[in-house]
Amino acid sequence: MRIISGNFRALLKNNTAHLIHRYFNSKPPWNVLFFGTDNFSLASLKALNSLNDKYIGKLEVVTSAKNNIVRKYAIDEKLVLHNWPEFPRGVFDIGLIVSFGHLIPKDVINSFPMGMLNVHASLLPRWRGAAPIIYAIANGDLKTGVSIMKIHPHKFDVGEVLRQDSINIEEDVRMPELHQRLATLGADNLIETIKKLPDCLKEAVQQSKEGVTFAPKISSSMANVDFRRKTCKEIYDLGRALTGVFPLLVHFQDKPVKLHNVSCYERCEHSEVPGTIAFDRSKKIVKVFCTDGFVAVDKLGVLNKKVMNASEFNNGYLKKTDVRIFSKEAQCV
């Protein structure tokens, strides 16, 4: 028995007889149009491209007009490539979106008899939005995963879920590593969905209305650190979350300083003003005191200077002043 979705009514209304015929008679292999732009997308595209022709017939790619890793792969593999928003209608069974970044109009969704599916890097409804991996780490989550969900028009991440799979977030994992693990997990789950596509579509469930959180697109302002208001673990988690995106940013004597590697944290009682800097000669780290302990930093960058290790920062800056405190904003001292 074939799955009949709300798209059928749209097909009837538009009198697209060729699509209606395909909708009732199509079986694997599916004609797939893939939408993606980045490394997270690429894992799924590679998996689809290597799937045997029992499941995938035609595979074509939609991406942005700018050069990106998905475009390069499609060209290298001689896959037919389309620039968003231009692509042929009525020749694909299903659209697959992975880290694409565009809201999809209703008419585009309805052009696919079996609708459109998305691979999202969270356990929906937690962390709907553009940056779920970053928000999961920054908020100290212990678990995350991927969701295969239906695309709804003009809204991000609200559709019915066909499949979910979870993994643990280790305390020391950083964003690039978790990003790659979830990209692979997403690709694996997308392939399993494709293999059981009619059943998966039929068994899709509504997202819970409880536990909804949002992960909007981030900006550099997220990296600004206020040691007066954050625990040492919160700052450590933020550093892990923004690794490879933005270094944490503080100010020292009116100069912006980037903390390129917050390597660990330790809770402890202390009497230091939050933001106070101390050089640990034995461990060759800079300690920065927070509300409940300290974080350790071993790579720092001062404006217009090369990135330096903790010893170099101590010799070049800390030894030359008695005022040793990082602030969120530049201050006159």
C-alpha cells in the first residue's frame, strides 16, 4: 500500500496528472533531489551517492550559487547540479534537505509527491534552529542526536519526526568533533529511512509540545565572556561549543584578547575577583578566576599580535603590570 499524504490534494488541485500517476505507482528506486551546502550536508550526500540503485534512481543536487563543499563534490562526482531556487519540478519523488539554511515555500514542498525530509542535528523539539550543536554543548547537555523530520512550509524544524537516534556528549568533546559524529549519524539514519521510506512516512509522529528550545543563528557576540556572571563550567562549555567558530573574547588593558583554547576548568573556593588572571608556571597555563573556580587557557591572541602560548602572554603582558584582570568590555585602568 502506498502512503498518501496531504500533497495528494495539492496534486489534484493543480491537475498535475503525471505526478498523480507517479505517486500511486512509484516504488524504489526513488528519484531524489538533495539540498545542502556544507560539511554536515556532505556526509549525507556521499551516503546517498553510494547507495545501490535498488533504492536510489536519479540523484541530483541543489545548492547555493556560491562555491561550497557540496558543489565541489557534485561536480567531482558528475552529479547534475542546480542553483537554488531553480530546479526542475515534477521529476523527483522526494526532496532531502540537510543543513541547507533556506525556508522552503509550500509550492516547492508540494512539487514532490512524497514531500520533503530534513536531517536535523538535535533530538527535536529540543534545539530547533540553525545552531543546535553549539547550543547543546554550550548548555551542558549530556545527550544529543539527530532527527529525520518532514519539512513544513515557511517554518524551521516543526515537522513530524520519522526517526531519531541519540549519542552522549562527553564533557571534553568540542564542536568540530561532535559536528562530524552527528553528520555521520545523520547520514546513517537518512539511509535507513530511505530503505524503509513508505513505512517511515506512515509512522511519522508529531513533535511534543513540551521541552521546546531554540538554537538561532549565532553571532560573534555570543563569544563575549563576562567572568562576573558565569561559572567556570559555563565558560568552559561555551569555549567547547564555539571551537572552530569564534574564540572567546575578553579585554585586557583596553585591548581585545581572544582565548583560543579553554583547556579545562576546576571548581574551587577562592577570594579572587572574577576575571583575575594568574600564570601557573608548573602547568604553563593562564588561570582565569570565575564565580566558583577557574578556567585554564593555554592559547591567547592579543589584537594585531600572533597567537601566543600562556608563557608568552605572561612574559609579554602579565609581568609588566600589576593590573591583572580580564573584563567583558574595555576599561580604562
